[in-house]
Amino acid sequence: MPTTISKLFSTGILQTLPLDEVTYNSIKVNSTGVYAAEFDEVNLTGAAERRTSSGTYLVSGHFDEYALTLPQATGGTVNTYSSGGTNYKTHTFSSTDTFIMTNSGTVDVVLVGGGGGGSLGYNSGPYHSPGNGGDGGYAVTQTTYLTAGTYNISIGSSASFGYNAANFAGGTGSTTTAFGFTAAGGQGGQNTRLNQAGTTNGIISSISGSSVQYGQGGPITAGLSSGASGTNGTGNGGSSGGDGNFSGGAGGTGVVIVRYIVS
């Protein structure tokens, strides 16, 4: 569904309103994905369509003209998908970059901080144990209105892992920031308690079109092996080091996903 409606006169756009301030009866989509609609407002009955020189459809009202505008943007890894009869576009950022909003509109956003690193496995004389998994990055979900412009996206980096007696604990993941929102990184596995999985601080989200666990705590590594790294672009924590002096896994990098409706 569109998110804004712009009031037009011969001199151009004078005012842009949120769509919820306008009541519509029906929605139609042309071949380029631009909306046209029939409106039901006091003193406004819109039905006729025509094309402007720029290819935008207008809906002629009783005394004014209105054009529906959909969000448009560039940046990150772009994907489209359909769900429940609605078509979405997503922009996924797994490294620091910029997001350019070319048409203002409402977007859904998920931010996840970097995952914490797993700690070293423990081995001292007859005592040995797996280490601790790193905590998952924290997740923030928002729906916000973005005006046209350039936005900085900062992705939380992966955290270091525990690998020797002097560097037993895993590092803490870095913070992810975008659009004025902040998602903290997960804490690294510590040496105060052993054989503990990391804490899951994130969420399961389908914003990308598929159900994905973000910010999951790192698991315990069984046996005599090093821990696996958390998946980059999820903020998942690194696995613990295995049973003995085995290093933990690095935390996964954070992520920002932006989604909006295109038709």
C-alpha cells in the first residue's frame, strides 16, 4: 500500500500527507508499479486518471489533483518478495554503508548489534570443560517515516574470541546504528562460569521474506574442537571453545534491514 499522498497544483507539490489522513475506496497499479486510487473525501471525488510528462499517474479530484507516492531508495543488497498479496522491497546492510531515500515514505527497519565472541575452553590439570558461548547482539525493530535524503548505516563488527590463558574471554560485539536507532552488541563469553551457551538477545523476523533468527546466543562446542563463528549479518554469538584449551568462535557481524511496500 502507498504511504503518502501529495497535493498538486500547477506550480507543483504543495503538501505531502500521510496516507492515513486520506480515505480511499479502491487501489489500482499500473505497469510501472505506481498507484492510482479512487478517493472518498469531503468535497473530493476522484476517479479519472491521466499521465503526466514524467510518467506519473494522477487521480483527478473534484477541485484539486492528487498523486500517490511510494517509497523509493538505493543502497545495500536489494531484494523483492511478495507476502499476503503485498509486494515488498528490502535493502540489507551487513557492512557500514549509506542508504539513499529518493522518495519519502514509511519503512520497516530491523537493526541487530554484533554478536559476542565465545570464550576459550578450560583445561587445568584434571579439570577441563568447554568455555562459554558469546551472547547474541540486541535487536531493535521500528516502523518510521523517512524523508528523502542520505542516511548513514553503521554495522556492529564481529567480536574477538578467547584463544589463550591471557585472552580467555570473548570480546563484546559492536553497536549497530541507523536512522537514529541503536542496537547494542552482545557480551563475549566470560570465565566466571563454564559450559554455558550465550544469551539470545535478538528476535526471529521475516522482514527479509524468510524467517531468520537474529542475535542468537552462541552454543556450547562439544568435544575437542574450536568453536564456530557466529553467522555474519545476523549478530549471532560465537560458539564456546571445546573441552580443553580450544579457542572460541568470533561473533557474527550485525545487520540493518529496511523494508517498504512497492505494490
